[in-house]
Amino acid sequence: MLNSRIERLIGCFATACLLGATATAGAGDVFVVDQANGPGTDHLTIGSALSAASGGGTILVRAGDYDERLLIQTGVSLVAEVGATVVVDALAVLNTGAQDEVIVRGIRTSEGGVLTVSLRVFGCAGTVWFEDCVIPADHSQVLSGGGYVQNSTSVVFTRCDFQAPTDDLVAALEVVDSTVHVFDCTITGAKGSTGLFGFPGGDAIEVRGGFLHVSGSTLHGGDGGDGPLLCAAAGDGGHGIHMAGTPGPVVVLVDSLTEGGEAGAQSNPCDKGIPGSALQVDAGTLTELLVDARSLELSSPARAGQIATATFTGNPGDFVWVNFSGTQGTGFALPSFAGYLVLSLPVKSFFVGALPASGQRVENLFIGGIGSVQGATAYVQATWFDINAMQFGFTAPSAITLLDPSL
């Protein structure tokens, strides 16, 4: 168990540190969305809740398939209720201000559209954070990608699943001139279609310019499409990561499985496709850190007076400290530390202990009172120390949304 000092920290940190640092006036408001109009419902649609929360705050969404294309243009927390499956058509976060913070947790998109994507982040000067999201593209549309990030200051993906559609030519996640951190995600490129010839598979991630950090993730390029009859060529496999653009991107890879897609098959003795590369570097610089990725996951949302869990995963014997911040950070590295801290300074740090032989430690966190506000979000990332390697580093991050018990 965490010592009582840490247990008490959650409640007092949320009120004194988190809310005091929040810039938006409505940051303490919570808007409950439930298409079934159950008790305590404020809105039947997420879109109407976003309009009401234009000054900030938390939108708590109960289970449902919401036939909506969401647009976020200001700081807000959009979170699914515990255990709820929340599906929307598509989601865009556009042109947020430098002081805006957006967090989206537990949301699944269902489609993109012709020449569109399921998730778009564009022109965001503020920070954007996605956690436990599933981003599949629409398999029925042409050139409908999974995720697209362009001209944005800092975007974090933690434990998200990107799935590009079958029979398409796009990457599952495309990053253009942005800073993006990917933690513990699974990203799969599109399988090439079969037409007059086999089309190439899509890349898992295509990055053009900017900075990309990938930790503890699995990236698989899409398989090439099979060659049809009459000796037409089969498609090439997609790449795990494809680096391109001018200027080229900077990519840092930590303990991630990257695989190219398989070449498309050809039954005749004609042109067979070429397998994709795990890492295709056409431009830019690639650095691979030779350390094991570590993870942190907080159960969220959590209500005052209840117990939340923090799950630390790493190597047996790792010493772990937990760091709390009231705001997201843009990501930076510390000398002699592996990985990147994506919390804003200053942080509150407390020693947890050593990981057991299983490499996983689960702690119960008692959620104290959060004062007069209805809700708030804290951002958490752990520091680890491997005594055998004499190495410090940072885990994947996680966010916890704290709610009034009446909600």
C-alpha cells in the first residue's frame, strides 16, 4: 500500500495544486452526457456538452453509440464513465490556444469519411492528450485514415489502438510538423487492396518533419495487396515507421516492436511485392534508446471517498517515484534519464518503493475531498531507477479525473 502521505495527496493535490493552476474559469464544472437520459443527465449529446463547456471543465460521458462528429477548439476534459463503451463517429481537435489543455480518455471513433480521418489534431498551440482511445478508420470509405496530427505543439497518445482500414493507401497515424509522444500503443497500417494490381500496404506511422517519440509500442505496417490474375504485380508491404519530409523528422524509439508488412502474394511467376521495412528512413534522424519501457496506469475517473488504483509495470527491483502535476507538459528529456517527461513543472514527487519479482505493483489510492469543485484532472508519470544498470527513466504517463461523489 502507498503510505498515508501519498494517499492523502490525491485529494489535497487536486484542490490546492491542480485547480489553483488551472487557467479556465469553468475548470471545476462537470457536464454529464447520457443519450439514455438517466438520472443526473445534463446533456443528451456530447456536442451540446462541448458547447456548454466552452470555458473549460469536464465532460463525463455514459455508455452509448453517439452519432456525432465532435469538434474541440478549447481546453476541456472529455472522459468516458468507468466501464462505459463510448463510440463517436469522428473527432477533431483544432486550433486550440497556447493555454488550452485537452484530454480525451476512453473514447472510440467509428469512421472517418471520404478523404478524411477518424481523428484529426491540427494547429493546436496547447497540449492535447489521448488515453485508452481506439481509432479505427472507416473500412467503407476511400482514403479514410486513422489519425492525423499536423502543426501541433504537443500531442500524447497513451494505450491507444490505431487501425487503418483494409484496402486503403494511408498510414494508421500520420504526423506532420508536430511533437508527438506515443506510449504503449498498438498501431497497424492498412492492408493493400487487390484491383488491376495489388496496392501497397499502409505504414503504421508516417512522420514528416517535427519530433516523434515512441515507447513500449507495437507498430506493424500493412500487408501488400495480392496480385490478381494475368500476371499483374502484387503490392509492397507498408513500413512500421516511415520517416520523410523536408526538413526530416527527429524520431526517438524506446523498446518498441516495429515490423514491416508482408509482400502481397502472386500465384503466377510474375512480379511479387516487396516486404515493408521496420524502419524506413528517407529523411531525418533516428535514435534508439537501449532500455526497457516502463508503464503506469491509473484507473479513471474516480470519485472522492473512493479507491482508485495505480499500476506500475517495469523490471523486478526497479525503484519507483510517482510524480504529479496539475498541467500537461510539452515533453522534455533530462540528462542521464531515459525517455521524456510529459508533465509540466513543478511536479510533486513521492517514493513508492521497489517493484516485486513479477515486475508489477498495484497500489490503492484513497481519493480525498476535492473541495467545492465538481471535477478536476491530475497528470501523473513515474520515475524509475534500475539499480543494476544504474539508469533513471520515466514511465508512460496516465491522467486521473477526480469527481464529486454526487456525480
